[in-house]
Amino acid sequence: MRRIDRETVQKILDTADIVEVVSDFVHLKRRGANYIGLCPFHNERTPSFSVSKSKGICKCFSCGKGGSPVNFIMELEQMSYNEALRYLAKKYHIEIQEHEMSEQEREEISTRESMLSVNEFAMRHFEHLLTDTDDGRDIGLSYFRERGISDAMIKRFHLGYSLDKRDDLFQTAINKGFSEKYLLDTGLCYRTERGTMQDRFRGRVIYPVFTVSGKVIAFGGRTLRKDKEVAKYVNSPESSVYKKSNELYGLYQAKQAIVKKDKCILVEGYMDVISMHQSGVENVVASSGTSLTEGQIRLIHRFTENVTVIYDSDPAGIKASLRGIDLLLAEGLNVKVMLLPEGDDPDSFAQSHTSSEVEAYLSENEQDFIAFKTHILTDGLGNDPVARSKAIQNIVRSISVIPDQITRTVYIAECSRVMGISEKVLTLQVAKYITERQERDANDAMRRRNRMEAGLPPEAAPIDSHEPPVDIADPQTPSVSQVVDNNDSIRRRKRMEYLAPYERELVRYAVRYGASYLCDVATDDQGNVREMSVVEYLRQELDVDDITMYNPAYAEALDLAYDITMSPTFGADMQAHRQVEETKRSNAIAEGIEEIRRTTDDFQSIERKETELHAREDAVYAAALDDFREHYVSRALLSCDRDNVRRLATDMISSRHQLSKIHTKYSHIQTERDRLAELVPLAVYNLKCALVECDIIDVNSEIKEAYSTHSDDLDLIRKLMIRVAELNSLKKELAKYLGERILSPRIRR
């Protein structure tokens, strides 16, 4: 097994553009210097997902997910770090250089990676069988040709065929070195009651299911037998890589067309999608025969707000699928519905019409959901007032799920016109349904909260699960060592919780500005100095007082930030960047001087302008170096292979708000970077003050315990009281620096 070389990894990280990467999955719109779109990680109707091209990160300010291009791909596609790197390398056509992995590195290969690999192999195997074997050509390929599917579509959708043999895929995969475990986990094979292995899709034509990024995660297989006892379709079971409710067939092939046309056409089956694509209508996806789910709708909403649902002319099937319209409306999508001519489905209609005819029929026959539901639900009711009332209530209930009030009002007016019911009556009914749903949602949330609370361990449970059991003879009385251990565990936990905001603020400076210049420090007695970075200062201050971070995640991030700035790589990168900027400055000055001397005759004016030019270019040069140092640590941590560090860095670097250009156009606004010399020491002193307060509380607790046990050890009590006095004195010294900023923090007991 081989692993990507460090140089290749760095090239991938340097090349990947966050806007380009995210745009493959989310429809982005420019807003100022950044881009926004609907978050791909959770259900939302208004955009809160921000992408910063300059910082190279993305962040959802509702759910908190995002990060660098690597982290975004890992989170969205549930890939490992190496998988995400390979995905980006493929996107940017970067040749991957690898080295042999160690035994430890081999063990880090995830189950998901192995399952995706075996799925990829199975897809290639099925494709080979379809086109390169007699059975495949005579049975599978003949079937697709009879259905009018072209070779181009067979290749585009990677259609295949599985031989009608018990274990052809299993034996082939095993011979190629794939594990039996992953053949079972993916559902490609299963074990019979007799214990033998059997291919799930034997004797079927194959439709691979892809993620948005093009990973094969599942398969659908259609039998070509006439035997009614054999299931017509067999699909992959759900697994760690495949959640049926979160996938749409054809989205990988359709996503670009959906964004381009700003519309998604929703059909039902595999062949519907393929035939529509073949006809030239490519913004088409399918729910693969299942009822439409919220996960699938969120997937659509990432690319467009406009959806057209195509139904065939079967009334029973349409009524069973109407719930999907309500789900689409509740997501805030603009929904159109279209009925095909009687006897047609999307597959047959696309096969029997040209591309222009299909497009024309779509544009001419789309209708809003009120007209559609009115036609479907009232057809054949006659003058039955009860049935008509139920149909109206059904339509009004659909209107009530629309999140936008203005849109609801427009639809109420349309329903009033079509159904002949007063707008006031319909408005009151909509309000009633909204209230009922809100109450139901609140009750559901309360039940979930109560269940969660009921499942928590009792407060008396030991903090440390590794503690020895209580003595059986007296189960209510813990041993002395247990009491001490419990007290220590509780004290450490409370201290960690209390110190978290102080540690976080300190680490935030290390992550955001770690390599930035903070101050000069003397190197000898002759007055020679050198520059000290933010993270170097932080490390020095903590080491001098022997302070260790209580929160492991913060400690790890700080250590990594320090290692990055102290590494030879940073020095080399800094020198290379300095040379580039010096060249830019020299060229700009030379061009500027030439322009000044060509356009200015007065010697004093030339001298003044050249002085201004040098000052201006020196400022640009210094700012470029400052920017490089500011972002160096954060960029490294954002693409770190440690999940917790990557998430922490993303959270600390992201900022939802930016200063308006109005505020910065006419005056310089002092930024956080401008105030580092003040803010960084302040963060250190705040942490030290918080630690002192924790020590004071702990010592006071020890004094209280000594008195409560009627201890005769007066010497111990006297030493503890002296210690409290020393700590209070230290607290006052810190207060001199912090001034009015100092607070007397309290730890909740």
C-alpha cells in the first residue's frame, strides 16, 4: 500500500481553490469579497454558507461546518484525508507521487475507502461483462439497445451487466485481492443459509449510483426474466457509504445542467433519467422509485430553487406521490408540476420525441401545484360538498408549509380564485395549520429532550469509568481513594470547563496570527535584537510559568502552530516569498520612476514623487509580508490531517461579519492585527489570572475540608492560609496590568 508524498500534498493544497471546489456542490452567489450559498451540511432555506476566496476557507454560520478545500470534501463526501487529497489531485490534474506506507499507515485505511474501492471494481467488472462477453452483449446490451439507449449514454451512466452465475463477481473480486468483508458490507454479495457466497445482482442489468462527486456507492439491478416470482428490481442495501434517502440517481451527471438552467426536473426511475439525458434534457434526476425524502430535497436545493416534478398519467400513482410536493414546498423551493400524455412516462416520452419537442412540452405544460392538486383531487367529485371540502383542506395544508409569508399570501389568493372560497377563510385555516404544526414540533422536541435526559447517567455515577468498583459489603460507602479520585476528577473537569474560554482566546491568536511579528527580543547584552512571532511569545510565556493547557484540543493546536513556525520549511517559504515581493517592489519602483520622469519636468516635484513612490511601494511590500505571515499557520492547520485540529482552526478563523467599505474608504480602521502587541499579552495575563483564581478556590476548599473534619493539624491550615494570601497577592499584581479589565471569576460548584 502506498501513501501520497508530502511534496505532492503541498502542491494539492496550494493549487486547490476553495470557490472552485465548493462550486462543484453548491450554487454560489457573490456577495462583496466572499460568496454565499445554501449549506450542504444541513437543511436551510436562506443562505448562511460563506466562502472566502482570500482565506481559502468556507463556513456555515448556522451549523458550523466547513473549512479548507480538503476539510470541505472530507465532511461532505465522508472521505478520509487521503481520499480528499486524491479527489482534489484528480480535479486539478496533479500527478500523485507516492511512497510505501508503513504498517501503522496501512492500519489507518478506513472501511469507507475499502468499500468505495470494491464498488469501483464492481462497476468496472459489470461494464466489462456488458460489452466484452457474449452473454453481456446478447442479453444486457441487447436489452439497452431495445430500450433505445445509445452507446454514449451507456458510457455516461456506466451501465453494466452481471452474469447469471452464482458467484462470478465474488470469485473475481477475491482473486483480485478484495476482502470478503467488504463484498458483504457493500451488499454486492450475501451469504446464503447454507453458508455459501452469492452475487446479489446476478443475471441483471446494472445501474450504478454515484455521489455528487462521482464516487460509486450503490447499484440497482433489473432482472430480464419474465418470472414474476423474481423481484423486478434489486438495490444495494444501506451501508456506511450509502444512505438511500440522501441520494438522487443521475445528480452527478446532471448537476452542471441544473445550475446552468437553474432548474431541476424530478422523475422516478433509472431509465427515465437516462432517456431524458439522451433526448438533450440533462437537468434531470430521479428518486429511484422511493418516496421523495427531505435529504434528497436538500440535495436539490444546493443547486437550484426551482423544481419541476414530472408525473405520468396514472392517477393512483400521482395521489400516492403528492406528499413529495409538500416536502418541496416546505424546503422553500418553487414547485411546478407536469402531467405527461396518457400512456407515456418520461422514458417513453423522451424516446418518442426530439429534444426540442421535449423542451417545448415542458415549457408549455408546467403548472403550479394548486392547479395541479385541484385537478387531481377534485376530478370526479361532482357536487359532493364533503369530498370537495377535504380536497380544499388538502390544498390549504400544502400552502401552510410554505415558509415565505408573501408566497403563502399569493397562493392563498390563487386558491381563493380557483376554488371560490373567501381569502379570509383560507388565511385563517392556513394560520390554524401553522399553529398546529408548531405545537406538534414543540411537543416532539420536548419528547426528544425528555428521552435524552432520561437516558443520562445519574449524578452519583463515578466520573472515571476506570475506577474500581465500590466494596460489595457496603455499596453506599465509597473507599477513601475513590473519594479522592472523584474529587480530583470533578475538580479537573470544572477547571477545564472554566478555563476553556481563556485557553481558546489564547490559542485563537496562535492559529490566526501564529507566524505574525509581535515584538523584538534581545539576543545579547550588546543590544542586538531579533523578531519574535506571536506563537513563540505565547509558548515562552506558558513555559516560564510551567502552564499546561487543560483542554487537549487547544494544547494540540498550540503545539502544532509552534512547530510550524519553528520548522525550516517556514523559513524557506518566508525567504522565497520575500524574494518574490522584493522583485515586485523593484519592478514597481522602476516603472514608477520612469513614469514620473516622463511626465514631470520640475526637479523638486520629481524628487517628491519618487520619495512618495518609494514609501508607497515599501508599504505594499511590508503588507504583503505581513499577510503571508498572518495566514501561514492557519492555512497549514486548515489542511492538517488531524480532524480535531482542522475543525478547531476552521471555527477560529471564520468571521461572519466584515467591515463595510464605507468605514474604510476615508480612514484607516485599526484591525486586530494592528493591536497584537496589546491583545496577545492581555490574553496571556487573562489566562494566568483565571488559573490563580482556580488555585484560590481550590485552596479555600482544602481549608474548608480541614475545618469540617475537625482536623488538629493547625500547621497544615496555617500553610494553606499563607498560600491563599500569596495567591491573592499574585492576583493583585496581575490586576495592575489588566486594570479595569480584571474580573473576579467564579467557578460553579
